[in-house]
Amino acid sequence: MIVRVGGAAPYETRYGYSRVVIAGDRALTAGTTALGPVGVLHPGDAYAQARSAFGIALDALAGAGVPADRVVRTRMYVVDPSHADAVSRAHGEVFGTIRPVATLVVVAALLDPAMLVEVELEAYVGERSAPAGAS
């Protein structure tokens, strides 16, 4: 079974993707940045952007019925290697007791130059029924 769950990001509809996809026993988030209703949150602060992005991604998983302790893999993309420590610190604060496998990669750029970090989460959910409101 594949379940697609939408979020609030304007890019989802425009570019045709879901915030969370549950496929069998896995739940995957789309790449998530610190994008709020009026633009990028916390300009210039990689730590705060990472905390926001993790929060948005975890909220999306929770909305699909997947608790944070089911996260088994994280991926972090930063545009500046000097931000690695700040983003990793945020990761440790959010996932320190869960301890998923993690990857942090330096990339050339993200969609908006104000975006300093993008994250992806993957969770193990086991077989289950579709959450309410999913398509």
C-alpha cells in the first residue's frame, strides 16, 4: 500500500509532490527546509533553520500517524561546510535519544539562496492502514 500525505508548502502543489509518502513499512518525508508562510525562517542562522526543518518534517510524520521514535534515517544538506556543526548540534538535540543513521552532505545551493539547510527523514512504520485524510 502507498499513502500520500500533503502538507502546507506551496511547492508541493506547484511541483507535484507529497510531504510524506508511506510505502509499505516505510514513511519518507520530502526534502524539508525552514520555509514558513511568509518565506524562509531564521535567515542566516543554520542552527535555527535546521531545528525548524526537523520540526516541520516531524510534524508531517506525526500528521501521518508516525511518531518521532520511528525515524531510522536522516539526511541533511547544507550549502556551507561551516554550518555542519550547527546543523549537527540541532540534529543531536532532536534525535539524540532516537539515534537514527544520519548523513550530512554539502551541496552547491538550495532553491532559495536564504535556505541554508534541507533535511529528509525516513521512518519504519510496519504494515498499517491509511491515516484519515490521506489519498
